[in-house]
Amino acid sequence: MILLTGATGYIGSHTWLALDAAAMPVVGIDDFSNSSPEVLRRLAALGADVSRFAQVDVTDRAALAEVFERWPIEAVVHFAAKKAVGESVARPLLYYANNVGGTIALAETMRAHGCRRIVFSSTATVYGQPRSLPVREDAALEPSSPYASTKLMSENILRDVERSDPAWRIALLRYFNPVGAHPSGTIGEDPRGTPNNLMPFVAQVAVGKRARLQVFGSDYETADGSGVRDYLHVQDLAEGHVAALKHLLGGGDSLTLNLGTGQGVSVLELVRAFERASGRPVPYEIAPRRPGDVAAYYADPALAERLLGWKARLGLDAMCADSWRWQAANPDGYAGS
Ligand code: UD1
């Protein structure tokens, strides 16, 4: 069985479905600190087996040990973490305790139970300000926020664990910008409060929950002056985890991979694509740059294709259409049900 930590979160829930479809039985844990039990009902309605779930905080060693004693866990996909960059600047200790502490508690529990396969949810922000584009996995690592530092530290901890015991195999997956939702429109991203990220904010403007988008910066050195990112459909991202797990369980070596499309999309391009997909206007105003933002970054995803045979299939129109389907059907997220 595959243990998913953060199983009811945005990426965790989509990965749960993808593993289920690949006939890989899932054990899910989540503390619901940033997700809802309603996700389990939605997953079940989509046909997933959610019979193995426990409400567990990933820093709680005793609770983790119980999970490993109760179910035979072959491998872990570790999503559970706090992920808001701004909050990590204001509350760094919370981020280090939860994200680094969670990785350590999990790896210790795995070791104690003879489980040595892990796929780790990392982020492209470990690269910081990119020196050249597209960003390859061997680019300089210069995390520029406590959040990014917690992810890089967790990567390094897992690498050191493998050095100390070469029987471990780890896949470090550095995501670019995950967006979109399951095509059913029944599971998706449900940020609490004001969304920090672009796509959920745009979706909330289109559905009428917010008056207008602020476009953070129009004077970047990009084609239209707005920021450029590599948006990646969460369904493709979920498939990336399945591919990484199959690789590790099939005896493959440890890996560090970018998961992205390789395509840069500007804020204004995304707004136009969302208007097309939703048939709704997305009013916006130009605002100052957001501190800490980079002009442009996008992945070189070639290594993931070479080593895993994984490649993003879904483009910007599908990302917008699926985000819209989720938003339109669930204007208040899971709380509305
Ligand atoms: C952010 C995080 C990053 C995290 C990623 C997850 C920061 C600095 N970085 O990346 O650590 O891994 O989300 O997806 O927070 N934008 C607007 N208006 C908005 C919101 C965003 O114009 O209301 C612009 C941004 O300036 C940027 C683009 O949209 O150019 C994407 O922003 P966002 O979705 O927050 O992602 P990142 O900044 O790439």
C-alpha cells in the first residue's frame, strides 16, 4: 500500500484518484489543518477506495507509528506541509517545525518499519531567482523564503538518509505551478481566505466572489510585461507521482525531477484563456510588483520524460476549463456542501 500524507489536500486528493486508477491501494493521512473531510466523500463518489484513512498530524510520531503498524506500507508520497510563502516569512518557526519536523518524523517512522521508498513533494522555488531559462534540475539552489528553505532542507535530509543507508530510494519532485482540477469538477483547490496564487484568484473573480484581479507588475522584461510561469495541470502532476512511484517500486534509482510543461505563460495570457474557458469577464487592474516575485520561470522538463516517460499532456485551455468547472460548481469550495 502507498501512504499519502496530506492526502486530502489539493495535490494529495488528485494523486489519490490517480493511484486508485493505477490499482495502487492508498492509505491516506491528513490533519485537516488546510483541507476538509468532505474531500473523502467526494473521492468516494468518484469511485476511489477511501476505506484506509486516519486523521494524523505528520509530526506526531506515535500516530505515524500506529499507521505503519496498522497497514503494510510499501512506499510513501509526502505532501503534508504548510505552503504559504508570505506566512512562512511571518512565522518561520511554524514552517520549520511542521515541514522539516514532519519530514524527519516520517523518515524515522519509515526506517523503524523497514519502509525505504519515498516520493517527496518539493517545489521549483528551491531554485530562487533563476539564472537562466528554462530551469534544469542542476540549476543553482537559492531558496528565498523560509517555505522554500524547508523544502530544500527536507530534500537534503532525505538524500542524507539514503547516503547513510543505500537501500533507500527517493524521488524529489519539484513542481512548477500546479493549477486546474479533476475534470468532474468535484475536487479542486480550496484555498482558505484570500487566495495567494493566481489561478484560484482569477477563478473567484470570474465567479463573482471578487471584483477584480490585481496584476502584480506590468513592467517585467517579458513579452507583455506581466510575470511568466509554468502552469501545470494537477491531473498531469498526479500522474507524475504515479510514474515516480512505479519507477521506485520497480527498482529504479533515486531521482530529482522538475515537473512542469516547459511552457511559459504570462498573467495576462492566463486571464484571457480563463475568460475564453469560462465565458465570463475577468476584470483586472495593474498593481505594483509583488515583493519577492521573479519575472519569469519555467521548467526544462526533459529529464522527467527521459527517466520516467512522464510528460504533461494538458494545456492552458484544459487547466482553465477544469478550474472553472470546479469553481462554478463549488463557489465556496468544500465548505459550501
Ligand atoms: C507561488 C509561490 C511559490 C509556490 C507557488 C505554488 C510566492 C512568491 N511564490 O509561486 O513558492 O510554490 O506559488 O503554486 O508566493 N499574480 C498576480 N496577481 C495575483 C496573484 C498572482 O498578478 O493576485 C501573478 C504573480 O505575480 C506571478 C503569477 O501571477 O507572476 C503567479 O503567481 P502565483 O500563482 O502566486 O505563483 P508563484 O508566484 O509562481
